[in-house]
Amino acid sequence: MDAPVVAAPSPFRPAAPPEGRRPGGILGIFALGLALVIFIVDAFTPLEGAVAVLYVVVVLIAARAFQRNGVILTASGCLILTAVAYFLSHRLFDSDSALLRALVSLAAIAISTLLVLRNQSAARILAEQAELLELTHDPIFVRTPTDTVTFWNRAAEDLYGWRRDEVRGRNVHVLLRTAFPDGEAAIRDALMRNGRWEGELVQTVRSGARVVVESRWSLQRNADGQPLAVLETNTDITERKRAHAALAESERRYRTIFDTARVAILQQDWRQVKAVIDAVPRDSGMSLGTYFDDHPEVVRDLRRSVTIVDANAELRRLIGADTGAAAPQSLDAFLFEDEPTFVESLLALARGETFFEGETVIRSLSGERVPILFGITFPSHADGFECVLVFALDITERKQAQEALLALQSELAHTARVTTLGELTASIAHEVNQPLAAIVTNGEAALRWLKRSPPDLGEVSAAVTRVVASGTRAGEIVSRIRTFLAKAPPPRDWLDLREMIGEAVLLVEREMVRNDVRLVRDVAADVTPVHGDRVQLQQVLINLMVNAIQAMATVIGRPRLLIIRVAPDGTEHVRVTVADSGGGIAAEAVERIFQPFFTTKADGMGMGLAICRSIVEAHGGRLWIGGHDDRDDGPGAAFHFTIPMTAERGS
């Protein structure tokens, strides 16, 4: 009887890994029982056939029940039982036919055992290979030439969402709704012609999402060359395609910005510069700046080594190059020999800075000087210096505007000096005018007293005394102005406000009499001396009093009152109020009343209140027009100023 042939499984039909079985399993017991039955029949029955050949069935059953050693042990037992049965029923050479049958049975058992062991080894190898297919991250499935699935690995389950028992026997490309970019017929023709195909496919997973896979097909043929199975391996490249599309879009946007920006952009290669700077010895105690100063040839070589990889249209316009012409290939072509910022950029690179900004002048293709503001972006890693971006902005118009501005500033400075001179002249005239008016008034009074018959020498003497006092005051004013021009601090003393107000009243007494103005003085008893310049503070009082008298010149039908109040304001200052009963100040004039050259009087110069505010603020106080809460009831205006007070006199 011929021994059965056990074929090795196809590599495209991976078997499941063999499961461990115990020898005492059901199949093992059945095999042992079958062997015992065959032995009894062969040894104790008169049958003359090759009954022992049936031990092959026992070996085949043992192959399902046992591993290699169990199969060998079972086969050995079958061989022994065959020999024992022969010797029990026959003598050694009793019958040639019986001996031949026994030898054939032994050969059949041995051959079957060898084939079974070989088949087990092939199955084990195939199972290990199938396990490797389960470990891979790429979906792998085996299908027939008609696309029916015969194998489906774990990665395919994870990607597509169907279990292997759900897809086995189904048309895989119908299930996945595969889209063939180049046409299905063309792909199958290439597979049949070459035995393999590679390309991209679009498939649909169980959730309905579309995925892009990089697919590889391998065709297995049988012995006659007919297609047997197709191994298909797919790699999910959906995210890679998205990333590539995003990268392409980013590159497109970058290129658009690069080409259309109104700022000149250059892409430069600084790899040689980086290598040279890293190689400069630093352990000699010499700074890198000193090294470059001592080796100008190194700086020149570094300038020549910086190559221009790309330049946009704005850079070409900046240097005067035609649209189609190539930009200079070296940075040295742009820079003048004495250009200083290149060394500064080298030092910035050596310090590890990632950005350097500077202002320089470059050379156009026609040799003209073009001022620019530029910025260099250095990469933070060493392998990125082949792409150093430089941004340059043409500042020619800005430079021209700066030069025009400097010229304008020079003109304005000259105008300011002329204006200051005019203001100073007006200030001197305003300050000296009051003492001079008092001198004229008292001189005229003295002349009138002298012309009397007889002359009133007492009044003349008093008038002349006032002339002398006014002249002295005019001299002090001029002296203060000279001190101011010399930037020397004015002399300050401790002042009694009662005495100072009395002196000021004497100087404007003539004006009060002429304009029928009645003075009301209210000085608090707890007012302490203040530290300041007598002439300046007295000038403030006189200006405010004269303004108040002049404001009441047109008042008819009510008393003309000049009110002076002095009292502490509760904040370590003394507040002085000068109020009148005139027509008041218009609301639109209040905001500008302290501005130089602003006046509400036809013959006024507009300097008095501006000077008063400057004097008060120089003494640490302030001057303002009182609101309704600060001024006296009734018509008119009220000016207030404060001066810091001190409880005790100090030196």
C-alpha cells in the first residue's frame, strides 16, 4: 500500500500556530487504541493482508495529537508492534509473501513518520512566519486573484475596523471601496506582467473615513504559472500626505511672501563663516574683536565666503538689477571696503545671538550708495547655516527726511533763539515799566510841589525819596535778570508777608487813587515768614494788583474793591489771594491766561501772568484763577498763589 503524501501549506495561507496538546488527549487515546486493535488483528487473526499498513493511520492521528517526540515514540511503537505481530504469527522465513508484507508495512510506517515530521516542521515555520505578519504595524492580507480574502492580520483589523472572521471570503476591494488612481485594469496588467506592483490607493475604513495607503502587491503562481494568490501590504500615509500638502502649502506661501514682499530678502550661506569662528582660538586671552582687528584679511575672506543662494525682486530693485538678471553671488559684491557692521554681525554670531540688526550702506550695481536698515536671522542649531535669511529695508527716503528735519530743527532753533530774545526783551520791559512809571509819577508830583508858592519841601522830599526807591527797585530787577541769564541762583531771605504787601501797596497807591479803588487787606495772625526772593514775590503781588486795578477801570455803579487776603491753607503753604470787583475773565480766556503773549488788554504785552507763574513755581508754589468755591462772592476775578511756609527760621 502506498504511503500518503502530506503537502506543505502555501506561504500565502498562513496556518494558526499549533496549540500544545497533552499525550493523554482524546486523539492520543484513540491512536493508542487503534494501534492495539491493529496489533490484535495482525497477530491473532488468520488475515493474510498487509494489516500493519494501517499503522500509518495511527501515525497520522498521532501527528495531530502529539509534538515531534510524541510522533517519533508512536511511530517506534507501531514498528515494534508490526515486528512482534509478524513473529507471533510466522516464522522468520516461513513465507516470503508474509515477510514482504511486513517489510512494506515497516517502510510505510517509517516513510509516513518522516513525512509527518517534515510537515510538522514546515507548519511550525509557517506559523512563526504568520506570527511575524501579526506583529507588523502595516496591514497585510492575502487574497485570491478574484480578490477574495484568505488572510487578514491584526494591523488590518486596527486600520480598517473589520475582524478577520468578518472579511474572510469577501471581496476586499469592494469592501474597502478602493479607488485606483491609475485605473484598476492597468494595475492588474502590471501585476500579471511583472509579478508585483507598487502605488497609492484610496480606501474606506469601517467608520466611513477615507485613508490613503502606499500599497505593494506580490503575485504567487502555481507550478503551471497560473495566478494562485496575491499578498497585499498597505502602509497608511494619510497623515504623511496631509503633512506633505501642508508643507507644500507653507512653501508656496513662503515663496509668495519671498517674491512679493516690499522688503528685500536674501538667503545666504554662512557655513564657512560659522566654521571659521568656531575654529578661532579663544584660550589666548585675546577677544574675538581684537583678533579681527589684527587680522583684516580674515574678515575679507569671510565676506567673500558668504554666498547668496537666493534674492527676491525687491533686492534686485534695490541694487538696480534687471528682473531677469542674476543677483551677485557673494556678499562682498554689496559691501564697501570700510563697511563696519559685518564685523559686528560676526561678533553677534560668536556670542550665540540669533538675530542681529544694523544700519549700513550697500553698493548698487551702478556703484551708488544705498542706505539700508537690515536684520540677520542666525539659526539656533549648527546645521542650519546654509539658510541664513537677511532682511533689508531701503531707508534712502528716511535719510533724506532726517536731513530735512535736521535743517528744519536748525531753523527752528534759530527762530527759538530770536523768540527767546524777544520774550526776554518783553520781560525786561514789563518788569522795569512799573518802577519807571512810579519814578515818573513821583517826579511829576515833586515838580508840582516845587511850583507851589511857597514850595512844599516836605512833600518834595517824600516824592524824591519815592523816586530813589523806585530807581533802586528798577536796578534790583535788572540785577535779577542778569543773575537769571548767568544761571546763578537768586538770593533768598526770610520775608514777612505783611511788610512785603505794604511795600507793594505803596508802589501801586497812585494807581489806586487815580482809579478810585479801595484796598481791603486781611492778613491772618498765624502767618509765618516765608523763604524767597523779595523782589520777585513783590513783583508777583504788584502785577496781580495792577491787573486788578485795570480790570475795574470800567466799573460803574458799584464799589471798586481790591481785596488782598493772606492765610495758611492747611498744607504747610501760605495762600495769597488778590481779588477784584471788575467784570471778570471770559471762560474762553481762562485756559490761555497764563500763556506768554496772550492778553485781554489792548495795550498789554501778555507777559505779566506768565512771569508771575514762573516765579511762584520756582518758589515751590502754584498760581491759579479761583473757581466759584475759591473766589470772593460777587463779580470780578480772584487770583490765588501759594508759597511754602516754615515754622522756624533756619539758615
